Amino acid sequence: MLTSLRQNLEWILFATIVLVATVLLVWGVLVQWDEIVDRHQLRQRAQLSTISIAVHSVFSGQETVLSLLSDQLLVHHHFGQEDAIRVLLDSMLEINKNAAGYGMVDGEGRILMMDLRPGFREIPGLENRLVEKAACDETGTGSTIAVGESFRVEQTGDWIIPMCKAVADEPGQAGGRHMVGALVHGEANSFFDDVAVLGRTNVIQVLHEKSLRPILWASSGHVPEDYLARPVPDNTYKSAVASAEKTSGKTLDEIRASSRPFPYQTDAGLGYQYGMAGYDSRYGFWVLTQTARKELLGELRQIGLIYTSIYLVALSGILAVLVVIARAERRRRSDLEYQARHDLLTGLPSRQHLMTEFLHMYGRHGKNMSLLFVDLDNFKSINDGFGYAYGDLLLKQVGQRLQAAISAQDRVARVGGDEFAVLVPESQQAALKQRCRAIHAELTRPYMINGLRFETGCSIGIARMQEAGPTFNEALRAGDIAMYAAKRRRVMTAVFRPAMGRNYLENIHIEQSLRAAIKKERIRVVYQPLVDSEERIVSVEALARWEDEELGEIPPQKFVSVAERAGLIGHLGEYIIDRCLRDARKIEQTLKSGLGLSINASPRQFQNDRFARMLVKRVSEAGLQFVKPSLEITESLFMGNSASIRNDLKAIRAAGIRVSLDDFGTGYSSLSMLLQLPIDELKIDKRFIDQMSASGGSRALVEGIIAIGHQHGLKVVAEGIENRAKFDLLRGAGCDVFQGFLFARPKSLDDLLAALGSAA
């Protein structure tokens, strides 16, 4: 699951960005919607304030006019001055261009006097209709006019607003007469043309509060004919009232009593509307201004398109970047997967990938398959002699040759430095060895690298599933064990046998225990004395001994061999050198003359460039006076880079450390090499000593070695002397130093000190 999340991280990130961006987009649109509503409400408040003042001013002016007219008309009527009444009314109509007519009626609604503006006088029944609509029954005895129901004059197309005011014969008393006036405002919108700027879908109404009938109205949009002239439906009114009460938190009576406008929302039959309402308590009318929600949504749509465009462009850009990143990530992941499955140097599959191939092949072939473990011979000498660059180029060619040498059903991989493994669907030994011969022939052909010719051999271990086990690691381990067996036997191939595995596990156990033993200083050092011809102790050889609590006594050749293979020989060698030099300082306390101290060195130790410098430094720091260290080496040391080894030995001898060549005659040197080797001493191998007799070839050979050694100024040591007859023969032949159980067995430090003390 975590792998899936990592692989889809960029898309999870994009989904998160989309989610956050969408939330921000919605939030931004909602904020803009609130701002649009607030802006429209602000415009409506201003519009409502302007209209309310204008309507109130008109009604107030008409109230004043009717009051003045009533006083004058009563005087003229009292004196019967009909002409004066007509002149007065004509003059008022002339002065007030918005007036359609003025008149007075009695308590029964009969016209006492009336004058209409020219154009209206000829319309039959207009005077009676004006009186009918004037709402005189609502005036009471107050001084405030009552605004009646607007009506349309079909002949002229004008709309008339009738109004009525009670006439008092004496102050505070109604005389049963009413002044009637009429305002004309032409078309429906004409009154608001000069006092309000309408929006695109703006609807304005001045409603009679009691009857909900319109007094004035206007609309900038398309409205059905006479829709605004009809009374407001009761349900629409209640809906608007409920909305205003909810928005403001006030009751209807509190809204009426307030001089402030209040917002409301309603579905007025013209679609959903956002409105603002204000009440005029003096004249009892509502002023309403409404804007269709679709106008607000239109503005929001424009802003939303801009926001959405930015949203889409931004997401497209982010998506493009993420696509580029995803492609780069896929390429990187593909490269990493390739690197995980392949060796970068040779291009061959890696060990991990070969494990996967093993599972596939084992599923098809079961135990009828094998693993061939291939290791190059002496590859390190190429790295050491020519540098790692040449070694890498050689490995590349080895990989190419291996790839060419296998069949389509086989699988090959590089599993180590110069180690390769080949999986083959075959289990017959004869066929497997034939395959190994083909691989060996291919890999041992000369290599040309930068104009230089290189030749190398290879050792191949064969691990068949029947013996190795059913897992890849078991097969690889078995092939590795068989390959080392081939190297030890100096043969091309070796087939894994279960006994090899037991030895391998034993060596692993020894290796693990040896690491702990070195760290905890559980490796003992004993010393075997060497004597001269008079059987006086002239030197001692340091010998390592190890007895493990679980494994018991481990022979030196066994744990030294394990240490060499496990890379522990350097730590083991340094530990033994330090231990010998520490013991040497104790030995000096009992000495009055010189004593030689031989310390064995493994050829593998010399592969470390710092070995010679380390030895010289440790001996110098020990500050020995009587004990003279010497280094024992074997002839196999000179199989590798002999020039480098000679230089190290010269440096060691220059520091006063003698060099002894052990097991002379059993290795790869010859007597002629003595002229070239920087040594001080020869040790004749025990096998030659064992075969000596009074008459025989071995005796002549030993005598020849002693003579040649003396000719080259070398001291000669015979080891493995177990009886006095051999001692006498060697002493008679001129041998210088003798070592064997005849004289002494290896001793602990305390026993050696006691022996040296008694000899003194």
C-alpha cells in the first residue's frame, strides 16, 4: 500500500490541489455573491430613499395645495362667486403641471365644483370616476390626504392618482366636504424617470398599505401588461413580510415604525426577487424596489467565468507540471528499477533479479535445474597491477561473453565482484559439465583492453537443485562452495555435494566464533624453542592456539584458512604480533643475551599495503633490546606481485627484522631464487627431514640445501626433528638451528620463562 501511495503521490497531490482549489473557488464565488447582494442592496437603499422622498414630497405638495384651495373655494362658494372658483381652479391647474384636476364634493360624494385639465374635460364620466377612486371615506377628520386607487385613462393612456382631503368648516371639525385632486403621470414609468435609475431587471412599486393596490410603479424589464397595476397577491405580501422580519429580526409593526428600509426576498410571479421596502407612515404607502435574482446571477456568472478561467488555467499549469514531474518520476523509477534488477557495470541482471528468475524457472522445472557459479581466477592481480579501470573493462567483456555463451532458456547475473551465476534448466552432470566447458572456453580466450592483452582463467561450481535445496540462496551458497572446491583442487569445475555444505557451515561457525575470539583475546600464543648444535635455546617460534568452548580445539591451519577466506587474517595477524611483542618485553627481563623470536605471516597479510609499515612501527614501538624478531614467510607469497613483496621485505629487513623462508623446497621456488629473495634464513620442510636416512636421496637433498644456503650466507634451520639420529645427521651436515619435539614442545609464556631461566 505504501508503495502504491509513493507511486501515485503526484496524483494524490494533484487531487489535493484540485480539492483545495475547488474549495477556494466555491468560497470566492460565495464571497462575490455576498458582495453582489450587498452592492445591490446598497443601490436599492439609495434608490428607495430617493423614491420615498420624491413621492412623499409630491403628496405633501398636493396636501398643501388642497388645503389652500379648500380655504379659497369655501369663501368663493359661500358668496356664490362661481367665476372666481373657475378662475382659481384654472390658475392652479396652470401652475401645477402634474395636476389632472381639482374639485370639491359633499358628504354624499356629489360634486360641488370640479375643473379638469384641458384634454380631460371632454372625457365622459372622468369626474365621477375620479371621485369614486379618491378614497374620501379614509380621510376622517385629519389634515392628511388619502391617496386613492390609481386608474388609467384609456382615451389618453395616462395614469391618474386620485387623492382626497377632508375640508373643515372650522378648525378641527369636518364639514362633510372633501377636496379632491388628481395627479397625472403619463406612462407607467414616467414618474420615476427623473428620480430613479432603474437596473436591468428593476421593479419599483408604491403600494397603498391597506389595499395593497399600486399607486405608482415602474419596471425596466419585460412585465406582462397591467401586471404591476394589479393588487399585490396576499401570499406574495406575506412572503415578503416574513422575509423582512427574518432578515431584520423585527416585527412588521416595528418595521412600519422605523424610517429605515428593510431587505426581503420573495417569489413575486416575475421570478425570485431581491427587494428593499420602506414605509411612509404619514400617507400609508410602501415603497418597494426589487431586482430579479437572475440579474445578480448574471453578474455572478461573469465573475464566476473569470474565477473559473483562472482556476482552470492554474490547474492546467499545475497538471502540466505534475505530468512532467510524473514522467520524470516514472523515468527515474524505471531507471531505479533497472538499476535494482541489473548490474550497472556489466549490464547483466543483478542478484536480486536472478532470484526472481529462479522462482519462475523453479516453478516450471522444479529440481530439474541447476546453478553454475563462475569466479575469475587471479582477477585481483589485474586490479592491483593495472588499476580498477582495466578490471572494470575486463568485467564488461566477461559479462558480454557470458551473455553470448548461454542459451535463450538460461539466465545469467553478476552476483559479486568477479563472480557470476547462471541458471540452467538442466540437472544431468554430463550436460552440465559440457556447458561449463563451453563457458570456460569462452571466458579464457584472451582479452584486448586498450591495446593490452589479458588472460584469465575461471573456476565453476555446479549446484544441482537435488543436492543444493529448493531456494535461491541455498543454490547460490552451494554453487559458491563448489566453486571454492574447484579452486582448491585446481580444477575447472566441481559439483556440489552435501558434505561440502557441512564443511561450509562448519567454517561459518568457526568464522563467527573466531571474530569473537579475536575481539575478546581468546587466541593463545605458545612458543617452541629452537636450539643450536650444542642444544642451547637460540630462538623461539610463536605459534597460535585456539580452544573454543563450543567447538573445542581448532587446529591453526583450520582457523587461519577460515580467517583468510573471511577477511579476518589482518586482524588475527595484528593481534598475534601485538601479543608476541608484549610477551617479548616480559621475556627480556630474564635474558642476558640475545634470543630470536619468529612470527609467522600469512601471504594474505601482505596483500594489505600497510602490513609492512605496521610491522616495522609495532617492533620499533616495542623497544626490544635482547629479543630479535624475525618474520616467517612461505614460498607461495611470491606467486603474486613479487616485485611489491620484495620491496616490502627489503623495508622489513632494513628495520632490523630478519626474514625466514619456511617450508623451503615444497612450493614454487627453486634454489636459483635464493639469489633474488631478500631473506636471512631457510627452514627445511619437515617432510624432507622425515624421509632422511643414513643412505638415501633425501639426505643428499637436505645436505645440498644446507650447502647452498651457506654459500648464499643464509642460516639453515631444520624443523620436525623427533629423534636423535636425525639430529646427528643434520648436525653432521652443518645445519645451524634445530627445531622439534626432541628438544622441546610448544610452551606457554610462563613455562618458556622458566626454561630460559634454568638455561641461564
